[in-house]
Amino acid sequence: MTAEMYVPKFFVKQKLTMMVNRYEIRVANPDGTEGAVMAVAQQKRMAFKEQVTFFADESRTQPVFGFKARKKIDLNAGYDVTDANGQPIGFFRKDFKASFFNSTFHIEGPGFGGTGSERSQLVAVLRRFSDIPFLRFHFDFNDDDGKPLMSSERKGSLRDKYTVTVHDDRVDFRIAAAMAVGLDALMAR
């Protein structure tokens, strides 16, 4: 069953500001270049309950989806991904026990569930002991049968830029975008 909003590839860029983390989500053109803005996300820094809202454009007047922590300051809490009306459409959470040496997340949506972790154990360990701004890290998510769901690949640059590839058409764009931004925001990139 194909997701309501399936997008096979898109880009995420973090924009640096003083009090909020902002992200720009752009569709990938057929030639692999950046296309139109699909959403703009905003997260308040140092909030007691993590919440990221995705808007239709830079004016940030029309929310289109988002994610929010289920609990305040709970390291093992999950995050509900919601549609424009606040109705749950998916879920993800960090697995803190499994993340000791290699960051691991669980993701689910209608008709799928899976786990994602960093592709390189070496990079995972290096990230814990250094703050190298251009260090590339990649996450691969697979369903419970080992079939690829999505991947998020950080590009080597001073600004956080990611290429997100959604391999499985069951994965809704909103859930994939929330997970991609969540990887950056929750890992304090």
C-alpha cells in the first residue's frame, strides 16, 4: 500500500539562527538537483518538551505536519508525527540502550515499522568524542524483514545538509521528513 504522500528523494538543510533551529525541506529534481521547497521546519532550542512544526513555506503561517515528544525530558520518550490537524500519522523514538555505541532509532507508520542506525561504527564512535563539524554520518532504516525503508546521509559541509532517500513507498514523506529532522535535532547537530 503506497503512502498518502510518498516522495522518493528529498534534501534537508539546517539554517542557523539564534533562538530556533530551522530546516528547509526541498524535493529532489529528476536530475538530482534541489527542487521546490516542500516544507520549512522550526524547533525552539532548549524547550522542555521537544516539538518541531513543519510549515508550507518561509512565512510560517500554515502548519502542514510536525512531531512532538510524548513526555517532557524523558530520554527514552517517543515522538508522535502528526498531520496538519494534529492527528497521529506515525511515530519514532531513540533506543538509548542500543545507542550507547551506535545511535539507533525505531520508526513506524501505517503498514510498516523498522529500525535505523548509523552505517559506520567508526563514525559513530568518533562523533561521541569529537565535534568535527564536517563529519559525515549516515543512517539506514530497514523494516522488520530487513527490507530498506529509508536512508539519511549527511553531506560533508559546515552547514548540516542531508540527502534523504525513501526506498519503500509505504513510508509517508511527512514521517520520513520528521525522522530526518529528528536525527539532526535530537543528536544536537
